[in-house]
Amino acid sequence: MNRRSRSITVLQATQDSPSLARLAELATDSSARLKSIQPLIPAALRKAIQAGPIEGTTWCLILDNSAVAAKVRQLLPALEAHLRSSGWEVTAIRLKVQIARTGF
């Protein structure tokens, strides 16, 4: 078996693969949504929130802990309205608390 050791950039890989291109597009869109709602989120919470996956018209936010989730849950109507007024088709924002992994 003769393997070529030609490396390609991530950009080239995504352009050559429709499924990777779609994933890259969704990741970019998710990051843009998070950037758009940042001004509506209290400054102390911003670092505890990450952009998550987009599934149809539902977007997911990944949160550091349940206390952040409780605060963000109160903001959901305003966040959803802001995204819709900014042109995104969002019917719901799902919150997911990221479970911290401990080293063994």
C-alpha cells in the first residue's frame, strides 16, 4: 500500500467534504449567535457560556454549572426574541450543563 503524505489544511478538508462543510457552517453560525446575544448576558456569566450545536430551529448553549443555567433560563425569552429579530430562525434555546471531568 502506497500512502501519500500530503497534508491539507482544515479549510481544504471542509471544502472537499460536504458534511464537514456543513458542520463548519453550523459551528460558525452558532458562534455568531452567541456573539449576538453577549450584550444581553450579565458580564459575570459570559465566560461560563459556550455556543453549542444547532438542530433545526433549536440552538443549544453549553453552561459551566447549574447556577449559570438558572440565571440564563430567566433570560431565554429575551435571548430568543433578540435572535429572531436579528434574522435567525430560533424557536427554542436548550440549555445543557457541562459536567466537569475529574482526573483519576
